[in-house]
Amino acid sequence: MIEWITLHIVEKYNFWIAMIIVIIGLTAVVVKENLLKKLIGLSIFQTAFFLWVVSLGDVGRGDILRTWGLRTGAHPILWKEAAEKGYIYMNPLPHVLMLTGIVVSAATTAVALAIVIRIYQKYGTIEEGELIEKELQFEREGVN
Amino acid sequence: MQLVEHFPVLIVGLSMFTAYTMLLVGFLDRRLPYYIALIMNSFFFILSLFILDYVLTVGPIRYWLGGWRPPWGIEYVVDAMNAYLLIIVISIIILGLIYSRSNVKHEIEERKHVTFYVLVQLMAAGLYGITVTGDLFNMFIWLEIASLTAYALIAVAGGRALRPAYNYVIMGSIGACLYIFGVCWLYAATGTLNMADMRLLLPLLYTDKVVQMGFAMIVVGVMIKAYIFPLHLWQPDCYTWAPSTISSMMASVHVKVMFYILIRLFFSVFTLNFIWQYIRFDILLCWLAAIAILAGSIWAIKQSNLKRMLAYSSISQMGYLLLGLGLSAFSYWGVVGLVAHILNHAVGKGCLFMSAGAFYQKEGLRQIKDCEGLGKRMPFSSAAFTIAAASLIGIPPTAGFASKLFLILASLDAAQYQFVVVLLLSGLLNLIYFWRVIDKIYFVKHEEATKREVERRGDGLPFSMLGPMLFLASLCIVLGFVWLSDLSTPLMNQILANLGVGGSL
């Protein structure tokens, strides 16, 4: 039992933490009524994904990843032998991918914030329940 | 290296460059960006014709960006499937641009015109990029460019479009995140991001939980973007309140390109062997598609808003594509139906949304009940609407009949007879919801209609709006003959060969 915990939880704690944060973010997106809080949840969700992928670059401890079924593969900068000889290094590719991912996430947040501002100007509120009420009111009055 | 092999990257690169040039030129004159976009996209259309010719006669184009070899560098791969989709995307973007000429003046404030066209061009760049790329991560970048611009283009209408646009941002970001997460799982398992390389490395790992999980995440992520049935919730409101041009572009090509990612994933990254032998996903996909087809149609019958009805109809039509994908594991006719329906639905739904936009622009009507006597007031738009509706219902000799025939053949070939029933039933449901509108247009008399008929001849719409609409409507009929004749056979055989599906027409 203790071996199992060590193998699957303690040694891979960074993956577990990232997954817990993903779930926190997703819960915020689903549960919160306020549009801004939803957006904060989305940001947490995305950032936690990045955290997970960056942890993937740690091939210095390649054995741990391999027991979990993950292979380090053909990364471009260093050879596989380097890991076997015991050099500690990071696979740079996940970092580079997530650098791009961060840019995308920033753009998404910017677009969403702009839309939230417009929603506030139009409806005077950013609470989802009140927005739906107002929309039903528009529907009755025939406003576009 | 031949000149044609540079064309895919030229299309994508020049699209991005054009978008920013348009923004700069927009400061000089607000009308210029429209013309620049039109000229450049027409140029891309010619290039894409050369690409299709080269792909059909010589073979797939493989372009290495910066000269870096594929497993490490980014590779652009164009085979028959890409070239076919690229032509569809570029032509619909051009027709949408022509249509938008007078439509944006009506639906969007003047000061936003420059940014509107810049965003359309950027969205086009994203769509072209997804179409030509052979690298999973590069595909994510183009996917995000296409999606971010789509969020902004829906919100540009203002008013009621804002809340749906916000929902789309949230749902779309979750979808894109799941996509990139799945790609990273596959990367962790294989150590490569190149599709062709991954296809070679994956077969040893098909039983691997990491690979299967990565596959599942990509599928769910892309399904959100392509509004496959249970994940469609953002879509109806977006299409209802977005500008008509954008509704028509998104319903006809944006979602097709999103669906194309699934096709690439199924045929080029994984193999059909994996789908039907290792995870038994095919029959599940077929049933999901059957539910999508029926549920979308039934919801469409309930709607009172015209564009909203078309939006639900799109959900049902995406079910056809998914059914083709699911059936392709059993029979190559599934792929034929899928490939044919990509074009048929792009043409038909583009035309329907364009006519809905024309009705709104001229008569200010959004509700189906207001369509009374429209056949007298706007004869050409109504005719275009009716022909496109007939195509989607699947009445011979229209294009929709051909793709439904292929799908029925696929179900029969696969001995999955329940899906024949689903297809026939959905044809009936399509007839019901389109008949509600057509009945109002042609068979209900309107007192003012006769009066206005004297006042003006035709639709009272400029040719820039009528032209694309009527062109697409005539294409609905022409394609019906093309699919059933021998004309499309070389292309279809090439696509079947490139996707690695046995059999030929």
C-alpha cells in the first residue's frame, strides 16, 4: 500500500497538484454566476494545464515517468544516452509549447474581458441570473 | 522543388500579412480593406486550384518550414483531402466577402468596418492554416487564431450577440485546452508532434492508457468546437445573433474545418484499426450521430426564430458528418458520404444563412411567422432559400440527395440497418421544419405583399448580395449531378487512397 502511494502519488505529486488545480478552475467555470469569476476560473484551468505539461519536461527522472507509461521519446536537443548516463536535464519542448499556450491564454482572456465590458455596458450587470432575466424581458418587448 | 510546393505556405503566410496590411491601409480609407481582402483571396483561390491539380497528378505536397526535417521541424502536408477542403474554404470566404459588402453596412456600425474585415481575413488565415498543416501543435495555433477571431466576430454585432459570444469564449477555450492537453499526452507517449511520424510510432502503443486518454481528450475538445450534439450548447445563440455574414461563414466553413481535425486524427494520426479494434469507438460514434441528427431536427421544429432554426439544423447536419465518420470504420462509403456532405452542407447552409440575412436586411424579419408572402416580395432570395432547403432535405436531384444516398449505402454496406431508418426519418423531420418556412413564404397571402409588388421589381437587393446567394443555390443543383456522375471519381479515389481507406468508386 505504502509502495503504491509512493509510486503513484508522492513521486508524481506535481501532476496530482496540477490536476487538482484543473478541477478547481473547472468548478469555478461551472458554478460561479459572476462572469468575471467564471473567467478567473478559466484562467486557473488553463494555467494548471500548463503546469502539468511543464512537469512533463522533467526527463531527468525518466524512470518515474516510464513506470507510469510515459516515454521520454525523441526530443530534439539532447540524446537519449544523456538520460541513461545520469545527466539531469529538462526536455525544453514542453516549455516552448506552453510559452505559446500562455500567449494564447492571454489573448483569450483579453477577448473575454472586452466582451464582459460590453455586456456590462449593455445590461448593467454581469451576474448570469440577472442577465437571463433581462434577456427574457428583451424577448417580451421585442428588443434586439 | 517545384513552384507549386510553395503555394500552401504562401497562402497561409500571405493571409496573415494581408490582414495586418489591411489594418494599416484602413487608416487611409475605410473602403480599401474590403477590396484588398477580395483580391488576395481570389489570388489564393487560383493558387489552391494549382495545388489541387498538382496533388491529383503528382502526389501529396510536403513542405518543410525553414528547411528543418519533419520530426523536428514543422511540416505542411497537402494531400487530396486538404486540397479539396482548402478550395471549399477559400471559395466560401470569397462569396461571404462579396455578400458582406452591403450587409455589413446594415448590421455593423461604420467605424467597425475596418476591424471587421481584418478579423475576417485573420479567421480565414487560421482556417487555411488548420487545413494545410501536418503538425499537431501548429494546428492548435491556427485553431486558436480561427477561434479567437470567431469570438470577436460574433461579439461585433453587439446587443444580444454579446452573451452568446461570452459563452462561446468559455466553451471554446475549454475545448482548445482539452485539445492541446490531449496532444501533450500523445507527445509524452511518442515524443513527436508530427502527424506522419506519430502515425508510425503509435501502433505499438495502441493498448497504452496514455495514448487512449490523449485520443479521448482531443476528440472531446474538437467536438466542443464542432458542436457535436451533447456539446452544442454555445452554438444556437451565437448563430442567431451574429452578423449574417459571420453566421453563414461559420456554419459553412468554420465548423467544417473544426471537423476536419477529427478526420485527420482518425485517419492520419491514428488508424481505423485503432478506432474499431482497440477502443470500439465506431458504433458509439454512430449512435451519438443518430441522436444528434434526430435531436437537432426536433429542436429545429420547435424554434420560432428563423436563424435559430437554421442553427439547430446545423447541429443535425453535423450529425451526418459524424455518422459518415463512424460508418467509415465499416465501409468506405462512409468516407465518401462524409467528404461529399462537407461540400454539400457548406454550400446549402451558406446559402440558407445568406437568404435569412437578406430577409432580415430588407424586411427586418427574424421570426418565421413574419415570412408571410415573402415569395412575392423577394422572389430571388426565396427561391435560393427553397433550393438550398431542398438540398438539405435531400430531394433529388439536389446535392443533399447525393450525400444522403452515400450515407444510406454506407449503412447498408455495414449492415447497420438502424441508421438507414434514422437517415430517412431525419429527412422527414428536415422536411417538416423547412416546410414551415416555405409554406409561409409561398402559400400564405399577405395584404401588403401585392401592394409592394407593384412598387418594386425583384428583391430590391444589390447584386453583391443576390449573386453569391444564387450562385450557391445553383451549385446545390449542379453538385447533385456532379456527385452522381463520374466527374468526382478521380478526386474521391485519391481522397480514399490518401486517407488510407480501402476501396474505390
